[in-house]
Amino acid sequence: MRIGLFGGTFDPPHLAHLGASLLALKRLKLDRIWWLVTPGNPLKNTRDLAPLESRIAAARKLTHHPRIDITGLEAVINTRYTYDTILWLMARCPRVRFVWIMGADNLRHFHRWQRWKGIAKLVPIVVIDRLGPSLYAAASPAGHALGRARIPEHDAATLPDRKAPAWAFLHGLKSDLSSTALRALRGGTAAKPRKSKRGKTGKQRKK
């Protein structure tokens, strides 16, 4: 079985998360994707993080897909870091071919993750295109370090069968949605839309 692992706080989950999952399902020919809704990100301030149960419920409501499973596994097995979670899964599911799924924004900061090189040696990784971060992700410290392990996008379907380290970059999503921006809206801290001289809200042009 080929299973994609998609970890994050998902606070809140949004359509770009779902789009990335559907893209990975199709292009990597995965059997399932497991969303690993984490209790908290060690690299982020979790003070205003929504309760885990609420985020899991919101993710299930958003996805509603027969091949996408939403789980709070890390809270159950008491792991804090991705490396430990993957080790736990591999030990208990030795016949499953896991692939780690991340957005291009995460690849930019992957070198800050606990034992990130170890993660790359455990499972293949697929990086999903994002507006903005994709321009710099491959040039990040992790992108450079793993440069020789990158495979062509047209071979992405072979990724689950490859021995780590191996990774591929998938284009086609191009969503600018982010949980950070949505949290700002939820907290009322987002900038208010500008008004034109006629008093109507002006729409920002796409670049």
C-alpha cells in the first residue's frame, strides 16, 4: 500500500490543503493520505492554537473524501517531532510505502526541523507547489542539500517505490491560501480592504 503522510497544525484547514492532497493522490498514485493533525508545531507559537479536537473536526468536514483519513495520531502516541512519528509508523506498518507530503513553504524552512536529514533518509518526500514560496524553495538550504536526490516531476509516480532519500516537486496547485492568513482573519488582525474614491472596495490586481 502507498500512503502519503501530510502533517501540520491545520489551523485552520483550507482548500489548498485539500488541493495538495488530491494532487498527490493522483500524481503519485497513492492509495490513501493520512493527515497528521499535530498538537502543536515546535517551530511556531501555539498560544492561540485552536483545540486539537476542533481542528480534526474541521479537517474532516473539509475533506470528506474516502481516501483521506484525518488523525490526531501524534497526540495518541505522544510524539513531538516528525522524525519520531515516521519511525513509529514504519515500525508498525513495515509493508506500507510511505511518502511525506509538504508544501513548498515548508521546504524553505525544512532545515530547521528536528533531524530533517534523518526524515529525508526515512521516506521519500513530495513538495507541492505554492504561490510565492515555490520561487525560493529549491534554493533553500534543504533544497541544496537534497539536490542530488531530486527526481524529475514526470517520474513522480515512481516516488513511493524509491529508496530514500528521494524527492519530487509537483506543480499545478498554485494556491495562495495559507493558515496564517486565515488565522489573522479569524482573530480580526488582517488589514482592512482599501476603498476607492467612490466608496467601493477596491480589488487588488493579481501580479
